[in-house]
Amino acid sequence: MPEGPDPSGTSKSPWEVAVTHGKRLAVTAEDLLQRALATAGLRQPDSTIAADSQDYWRRPSGSRWAADSHWRDAPVFRGTDLWDRIGAEHLAMFEAGARMAEFTRSWDRVIEWGCGGGANAVHFAPRAKEFIGVDISRDSLEECGGQIASVCDTPFLPVAVDVAEPESALGDIDGVCDVFLSFYVFELIPSPEYGERLLRIARDLLAPGGLALIQVKYDTGYWRTKSRRRSYRRGLANMTTYPIHGFWELAERCGFIPRAVRLVPRNDLDERYAYFFLSKN
């Protein structure tokens, strides 16, 4: 999660403001350097980025990790309703998209790929008969399960995957789902090509007539919004982006029927979000 305004609404001292400004300048300079290297052809292979990603998410390490994983007690969420609003807004968005796509089947089984600390799960799980959370971090799966148990008695199935082998989830999940969700994940993956693997997994997990809602970060065509493809830890929220039409066409190639896309140029977390509603015959 990029560094944003102080969520508590409290004022900062001039020294704190200067330090924050200096950190942002350093982050911007680092991002420009890494993107220049990638543009020059010095991209890291998917295997290297996948290993760095695996190492980051499997090792809880302080407030930044908790914020990136959307844990309720992360400092960035304290004193605000932001954590609760994440899932509430996504649920309202899904319901609107479901009406538009004429999706009326019951949500017997919901899968969230990248469930993190449960910000979405606590809103979707009460609507389901079973909620399946997939994540790299076993700590996040445990946290998500605890958050679900605090709001409903819907059974929770945790599924841990390695970054290098996301297809293993197909063997750990018996059967298909009615609803497939993925929020704040596709921007964190190693590359656009890796995203195609996830889409094909989602297609296989979604029942005919089911509905998926998948969010990506979109590429505007400007070089600073393109996939970063290197230095994972320092730029994970911008690692992978897609042109809007490009992701739509990719979803079609993977066997989905794109129904709609909703753009959110900026929200309280970051910017350039595109939410794709995808169905399957």
C-alpha cells in the first residue's frame, strides 16, 4: 500500500512533514531509476520476482507488511473506518455488477484469491455457504479465518499457495465456485504473463454461470504506469499493470466473457484501479 495521508487525521509537526516529504521523494527517485532500467531492457525474470514475492509475503515484518496485507490492526487503519469500507464498497460493487450481468444464482461457494487479513471476507462470507480464502501467507489465512468467525458462522477453507506454483490450488479446492473474487492482487504479481496463469486458474475454479470480479491496476500508456518488472520489495504495488483493453482481451482468451469494467482513478489506498466483471458459460 503506498504511503498516503495520516489516516488518523492528526496534524504533523514540521519535522514530520519534512521527513515524510523526503521519503516520498526518495521513493519517486527509486521508482524512476527502476523503470529506466526496465525500459532499457534490464528486466528481472519472473522466477526472480516470484522468489522475492514469496519471501516478502511469507515473512510478516512490521507495519508496512500488515498494511500491504490489509490486516485490521495495521497502524494505517487505526482510528478510521477504512478497513471496513474496503470490503463494504467491494460488496456493493459486486451486487451492482451482478444485477447488470443478470447473475441471480445463490452464492453457495465464494473464493477470494488473495484474501489477506479478511477486509473483503467479512462482508462476503455472511452471504455464502462456504468461503474459501487463497493466499501466500499462512499468517494472513489464519487472520482472515479469525475475522470471518467474528462476524458469521460460514465455514472457512484456507488454501496456501506458493508464488511459483499457483496451480496447486486446483488440487486443494474440490469442485467449483459461484463467485470468484480478487482484489489488490494482480498489481502485486511478477508480470502480466503470470496474470494469465491466474486468470486460467480462476476460469477453472468458476462454475458455468458463475461471476468473477477481478481488480487490476491499469496502464494509461504513459511509461511510468507500465509494469515495473524488477525490484519487488521497493515497488510491489506497481509491479504489474495492464491496458484496460488489454486485460479485457486477455480475459476473453482465457475463456471468460467480460461483462463490464468499472474504473476508479483514485481512492484512499492508491490510484488507477480497474474492476472487471467476468462470467463463464
